[in-house]
Amino acid sequence: MTYCSVDWMKISKALDRTYECLVQQNADDEHLKQIEAAKNMWKQAFTYRISSTLKA
């Protein structure tokens, strides 16, 4: 695994932690929806990047 992939994994984990913290703090539903959407888009991009790396 390259350093870039490790960085992507760290960003993915950070998004998960941010979302979990907001849920625990009962953040505004609109903010939670925005963070969750960003988290899902990030995970799709991450999955695409990892799969394209493995195919190469």
C-alpha cells in the first residue's frame, strides 16, 4: 500500500469520527445530513481509487 492510500484511509477514518462526534453531541440534523453525504461520497471515491490501484 502506498503512502497516498494510507492518507486516504486516515481521511476516511477522520470523517467517520467527525460524524460520530456530531451524533453524540446531538448536532443539527441538516449538518449531520451534510457530513453523512460527504462521508458517503468520500467512501465511494476511496473505493474507486483502491479498486483501480488493485486492477493496475
